[in-house]
Amino acid sequence: MPRKIEHSVPFDRESERLSRKYRSLPRELTRLRQQFLAGALPGIRLSGVGHHVYKVRLPNRSARRGKSGGFRVIYQERAGALVLLLLIYSKSERADIPDDVIRRVIAEFET
């Protein structure tokens, strides 16, 4: 089923910053969007932050680190036809994002 993809403000801000630093990020995000449009829900489901929230690992080919040292995208599937890109971060810059931050971004998008 084709999906609509939307972004949160924090996702847009951080993806712009990371794209300036890592030239391969736009290409990786395009690949991720293609997966969503094909109906896939890649990554692992996160518990404790809401329904249908996932974290997917993307490689950082600019830094030649692969997926383990690459990017993390946190997204939420809504109503089966909408994917909301919530947050993105570089694993080399940040270990994880606390659950309360993810819940806050979800709540901000709902208002």
C-alpha cells in the first residue's frame, strides 16, 4: 500500500545539519522513503513510547562506518497509510534518544 510520508520539525532540522556534514545522508533517506512507499516497515519496534514507533539503522557511507556507526531514524506508522519521520541522529554523535523526547515529538506533531 502506498504511504504518505511526513516529517517533524526536529527531524527536518537535524537531517539538514547532518546532510551538510555527511553527504551520503540524502541518498540513504531516499532509499528509506522508497522502502516506505513500497509498503515496508524496516527497523525494530520500540516499546514504551507509543504505538507503532520504530527505529531503523542507516549506514553512514560518508564516514565509512556502516550501520553500526551510522544514522538512526525514529518513525511512527499511523493509520496504515502515513509514516511520520520523528527524529534522526548520528550514532557517532549520540548514543540514544530518551523515550520522553520521542513522546514529546509525537505529542507536538499531534497538536
